Amino acid sequence: MTTSSILERYKSQIAGTLTCFDRISISGTIPRVCYPEGMAHHITTKGTRLFDYHIS
């Protein structure tokens, strides 16, 4: 059995292809959590006590 790409296998039925980036980078701020009180509120509403939250 030979392996072929899906494009080769169905080339008679394909009118074109779309390409895109596999990763994107987004920069900016999230207004509701970009200050200490906002982040504290977000963490506590998710059910985590503020002093139990830590980054490993």
C-alpha cells in the first residue's frame, strides 16, 4: 500500500486550498484583570482562595 497525501488523492475534486499560520501571538491587556483587585476578584470567583493560588 502506498501512502499519498490527501491533496494528491483528491486533486481532481479540489478546486483550491487555504493556508494560514499555525500560531498567533496576541498582545494587550484584559481590562478586568489588569490590576491587582481585578485579578483577585477573578481568582476568587473561580473558587480559588487568593492565598492558595500560586504559580509553579
